[in-house]
Amino acid sequence: MGYRIPEEMIEEIRRSVDIVDVISDYVQLKKQGRNYFGLCPFHGEKTPSFSVSPEKQIFHCFGCGAGGNVFSFLMDIEGLSFTDAAARLAARANIDLAPLPLDHQHKRPAEASDAKKMIEAHELLKKFYHHLLINTKEGQHALDYLQERGMTREVIEQFEIGYSPHSWDFAVKFLKSRGFPLDLMEKAGLVIRKENGEYFDRFRNRVMFPIHNHQGEAVAFSGRILGEGQPKYLNSPETSIFHKGKILYNFHQARLHIRKLQQAVLFEGFADVISAFKAGVSNAIATMGTALTDEQARILRRNVESIVICYDGDTAGVEATLRAAELLEKAGCYVRIAAVPDGLDPDEYIRTYGPERFRHNVLEASGTLMAFKMAYLRKGKNLQNESEQIRYIEEALKEIAQLSNPVELDYYLRQLADEFSLSLSALQQQLERYKKTRTAASSNSRQSTAAPQLPSKKLFPAFHNAERLLLAHMLRNRDVAFTVQQTIQGDFNIEEHRAIAAYIYAFYEEGNEPDVSALVARIPDGLKPLVTELSMMLINENLSSQELNDYMKHVLNYPKWLNLKQKEQEKIEAERQKDFLRAARIAKEILEMKKLLSSS
């Protein structure tokens, strides 16, 4: 987007979108009072400190200090320029920017332009591959293959599945004819360059599964070969627009269902997601063929608390389940495990036993992570054998000792006692030993690798607090701002406060009514978090003249108080040097200064 967007159109865009709706695409928000709260997408946290105000159309995190309006949120979370953020919001509000004149001085960086071309190329190929599969004789054998596997036209359309022809240069010619530079298409992972400089298609004779980012844009492919050949699945390489560890397959389609159902079902691969969708599981997502990452766990927690993990039933799947569950619990999720029996993967189970049995016997029968761990520990053990029984009990106790929920801990401890006819007190004693060992190890670990802590909330001096309160009232009330301007002008003592006051004065002098979101659009990025923080402060809306004058007095008297303190130090120094005449003269000055302070 190389457009320069006029101020009046920016204002129209801002007024046409609701910041709560936009942020809800990224963060699960819950209403508390007048505002909405959720987990901050800009730093890791387990307790919501991220606040969105529908009234003021701003956001602010009380944990990390991030803040701004709907434009700055999109810029920060997506790494967009202001123009691109405005363009995306305009599209959301059905505002057409096409008639705007080009302004070459406002073109976005080359990197962003390249990323846009890469996405355009993927979108174009996705549509053409889909067309080849659905509407041509060339793609008929691929369509037959999918339908033999139980995929309906509805599912194929829903996931925009396609077919790449058995050709070495179909994509090369197709993209080149539409003006896409082949060197850039190589960076996009769509074509490969030979040593002699010629290019050939990465994907040939494959069923093509497009991979979308969380905004629904195609950024990669996974191709399943038809017939013999290796690899069975060929995936796009990592590129500037495709990072496997940051994308969840089908998240762009499942997000609304996840929010509605308040739960996500996590699979290992896209074939499982497609089968699950066909089985009526609309909140299905998957990792990109790799282990769940911290980033993916954080994305999930921002959107939902309850996660059902449904990985393959083989040994590798069980181990991957345990790793994913630990990451999700660490991110603050409530995790349940849907175990697929007989060593099958979810796709195989659905095709073998049908959708209803999958939903009822697998998903609805999901259990807690602790129950899954205990079942895992039992595998391969003969519990009729005394030594193996004792080994299982010790291993189970070590896992139970890690539980933080006392009710859950008591439940599994009693279950263990009942199953093996053991004394509950004996198990509790052993449990305490494991807890002490774990606490000591955890303490040593913290000492050696102390985690960074968020700065604690500061108690501000009286003058500083007075300035904050004045600015908070000024953001809400134009008359207060004019009164402060006449009395204090720019004489705030904190540099950032002086700058914010200047922007507020100018904003109201242009005839604007109080509107924090509009003001935020005009101020530098460095001041936005502080402005949003001040606007979220709890203040007495009915500000009296006495209260206002007290705040202004604190601000104006602070420099005088600093001079008084300096004079007192000078007096002490004069007395130390035994210059009693000078000390007496300074004492008299101090007395006069105190009188002025008390009378002002």
C-alpha cells in the first residue's frame, strides 16, 4: 500500500471500527465493569492485566505498560506500518481506499512490499491449484484420491485443497507471466533455483493443502504426493512470511468457534484437523508438523483457557502429548487429554470407527493430564508384581507432588491409596518428602537462573501524583485543560508530562471534544503508553475547584520546595564551616520561603 491517507479518512476509519472487536481477534476478553480484560499479547502473564476501554477506544496493559488505540495495536501485534494498519482496518470497515492518490514518499519499506508479493503469489497459486483439482481432467485423479479418503466437496472447498500438476515449470511460468520476480518466488519457497540459474517448481503432482496465517492469508503449502515417491509430504520451507513455530493450522477458521465453545482441540497435523472438521469438530487446530512451541502456547492462552490435546496414540504421540501439556499448563491453560486407542492417529480412528464414536469415545472421554500421566506410568508394568507395583506408586507420587491444586492432589492421592489398599497417611508422608526435595531443587534453580521480574508499582511523590491526576482530568474534560493551561501553562515538572500537556492543549485548541483514541493518534509512540495509562486511572469524575487548585498548587510549589531544600543544605554547610553570620542570613531566607509556600 503506497497511499497517503488523509486525516479525515483516518478519523473515519477509527470511528468505524470497534477496538474491542479488533483486539478480540487476538485476545480472549472478558467484561469487568466498564472495560474488558484479558492476557496481554505483548508479554507473558497468567493473570489478566490487559485492559480495553470500549468507551475510550484504547487499550493499556498494567503489567508491561503497552498502550494505544486500534491503529497502534495492529502495528504492534502484526509489525505493520501505520498505513498498512489503516488499510487493514479500512477493509474491515468496508471503506474503499482505492481512489486515493499515490504518494511515493509514503511507500512502505521494500521488505514489507516483498512480503505482500509473496502472499499474493501464494493466494494466486492456491486459487489456481484449487481450480485444477475441482474443474479439470488433469486434477481428476487427485480429486478421486481425496474422495476415496472420505473427503467431501464441502470439506475440499472449506480448506481450499488443490492440485499441483505433474510439471517441472507450471508454477514458474504461471508466476512469471503475472509479473512475480522468480528470485523473490524462490525466497517465498514456491520455486527452486538450479546451479545453472534456471528455476523449477517445488511442488509437482501433489495434493496441495494451503497453510494460512492467523489473518487467513495463504503463506505456505504442504503437498501430499500422488502415487509412489518421496517425501510423502513436502512442506514449504521457513520464509519471511512463514514461521512454523508461530502458526497454528486452521486457526483463522477455528478462532470464532474456539471463542464460542470456550475450548480448542489441538492435533498434531492438518490431516487430523480436516478429518475432525468433517466429524463436526469446528474448533480443531494443529501444530505445523513440529512440537508445540512456547509462542503457539501463548497464542492459544490469549484466546482460550481450556485445551483438549488429541495427538497420535503411539509412543511418540504420547510423549509429544506430555511435552505439549506441560507447555500449555505453564502458559496458564487448563489441559485435558483425549487419548486415541490402539496406537491410531485421530484421522485413522475417524475413518475406522466414524465421527460419532470419535466425538463420544475420544473427545468427550478426555481426562485430566494427571490421569493421562498415571495411565502412561502403568504401561509395561505388571502391577501384580510387588516390586513393579512399588515402582509405579513412587513414580505416581512424584507426579502428584507437582500438582498445585490441593483438591486435585487429594483426589489422586486417595485414588492411589484405595487402589493398592495403602495407608493414606503413609502416602502423605512420602509425598511431603518428594515436595521438600522438589522445593529445594527449585530454589537452587531460581538462584542460578533468576527469572527477570516486572518492575513493581512505584509510589509517586505528591507533586508527581498531582501532575498525573491533572493530566487524567485534562484528558476527560476540556474545561479543566483550559484552566490548567491558564494557570500552569507548560510548567509541569516531569518532562513527559510537559509534552503530553502540550499535545492536549493543541488538541482542544483545534476545537476537538475529549477523545483519547483520537489524541493518541497524534502523539509520538513513546508517549502513547503513558497517555493510555493516565486515561485508565480511577479518578473522581466530579472534580471540585478546591481539588483542582490543590493539584495545581502541588505542581507550582514543587520548584519552590526544591529551592527551600537547597537553602537548608546551604545553611547546614555554613554551620559546618562555622560561618554563623551566613548561616543566620540563610535561616532568615528560609523563613521567608516557608511563609510564601504556606500562603500560596
